[in-house]
Amino acid sequence: MEQTVSRHTGRTAKAVGEMGDLLTLPGMNPERVQRLMDRLQVSNRAELKRALAAGKVVGLEGFSRELKSRLQAALAAEPDGS
């Protein structure tokens, strides 16, 4: 049983770690991040930036045009943003 719990905890910690990068963006919550990961295979800011530019994010449940604009602005304002 202890081994199973350790494996589960490891997977949970990895998922939270992957989400953490996206959770700090304005308007993001665990459900939205999980949706990006599940439906668009987006797990980091660079992938999100590409998905936003390609118009793949708007249309997903919970992602409005306003949220898309806020996310694009936040990503562009980052030191390596363009």
C-alpha cells in the first residue's frame, strides 16, 4: 500500500509542478490548466503562447476572448515575451 501511495503522490506532485507554471497567469485556475493539458497538450508558457497565436484556445470551455487577450498580454510582458 505504501508503494502505491508513493507512486500516486509522485504523479500528483508532477502534475502540480507542470500546472504551477500556468497557474500564475491571470485568470488561470486548476480546471482551465487541466483543460489546456488534456485537450491541447499545453503544459508550459511557450506552448500556451503558440496555442494562443494559432487561435486554438478560444472556444475551449472557460476560455473567452477576454481571457485570451489577458493571457497574451501577460505572456508578452514577460522578460522573454515578444
